[in-house]
Amino acid sequence: MGGGMDAVNAEAAAEVRGDVMDGIGAMAWSGCPEPALGLSPQRIHVGDREVRVLFAMRDPRIVLFADFLSDEECDALIEAARPRLRQSTVVDNETGGDSVLANVRTSDGMFFHPGENELVRRIETRIAHMVNWPVERGEGMQVLHYRVGAEYRPHFDFFPPDARGTPVILQRGGQRLASVLMYLNEPTCGGGTTFPEIGVTVGAQRGQALFFSYADPHRDTKTLHGGQPVIAGEKWLATKWLRQGTFT
């Protein structure tokens, strides 16, 4: 199926569109980022542009958008990030301190500071419009580069409630509530985003944005996800995590 969904998921996507899209505008959410799909769920305005809704699910809450980034914006993010790339790390859940290296993640990455430049501010504002969540409640945008063989094994984006370091992490803006993944290029083969618990895989398509939320930080959110290995070519991805409160 086009629009970022793998062919194996075409039938499931069609079922979702029939079951979910009809009633999605009537849904009421509070205390969590939520796309403003309203009564016309096929397209929404996100401040400075219009984006198309390709796919949506209720449980877990997943929405795939097309036309979120222009080709020029994708290229600009890649070129701005390239000289600042370092081996990717993960948060140290035991101490809540600096990130640590881990074999679950084999990409290179970097972070932009919130509002670092005009391009970053524009995209952050667009995300805020898209999910009805204040700009200041977002972490700095991360850009990741995956070479052949690189992957990010299945994981949750929220901070484990029972980890010793989580109380320290939460002091900087509370728990994560949602993620926005923005695809900056298209790998020749591989590199999709997979949700193994629900059998959904989203292919990396340039300019598209994948939103998913997890209002409660528990494994039963069904938001376990991973970045599949890149088989050929390379993959560039930008990620924005949204917090409960102002990120500091």
C-alpha cells in the first residue's frame, strides 16, 4: 500500500480506514497530544501548510501524515545535522543522568536545541499545530542516521515508572506522552518503523510524519516499536518527543 504502509498491511489499513476514520472527529482527548482531525479527517491544516491523513488507529493511537515536510526541509535538516552526528545513545534509566551507549541502537544522531534556528522553530510550531500541544512541552528535535545494518530494536519511548533514575528525568518536564517521527529520505530497502505487538509496519517515505501517543507509561499501551535494519541505502529520521510539562 502506498503512503508509507507496507503491502502486507494493506488489508488491515483498509479496515482501519473504514472503522476508525468515520468516527475519529468525534473523539475527545484531554491531557495528551492529539491531532486535530475534526470533521474532515483526510486533511488538516498545521499552521503554515496542509497535510494529508493517510492512516489512523485508535488503540494504540497512531496517525500517519503525508506532506508534513517539504523536500527542501528534509535536505536542510540532514545537512544541518550531518557535521554534528555522534554514535547514538539511550537514556540511563538507572541514574537519570547522561545517556549511555547500548547495542539496541546502532545509529548516529544529534539533537537540536529547542528553537535553535528558523527551520527548527518552523517545524516545532507545525508539530504543535498538528497535535494541539504547546511548543515548550517538546524535547529538542533529534536527527538520526542509519547506515546499512543499523537498527533500533523494539522499545518504548516513555520512561519506565519503576526505574531508579526516572524521578530525576521527570524533573525536566514530566513523562513523555507522544512521539512524532519524521522521515527525511527513503532507504533503498528496509528501515521501516514496526509495531510488533499489533502487526503494523510503516515504511520510511520522505516528508511523512508518524504520530503515536501513550498517555499512560505502561507496557499495555501497545506502542512497543522499533526501527527495522536498513538493508540497502541509508535512512535519515527526525524525532520529536512530547512531554507532560515544559521541557527544561
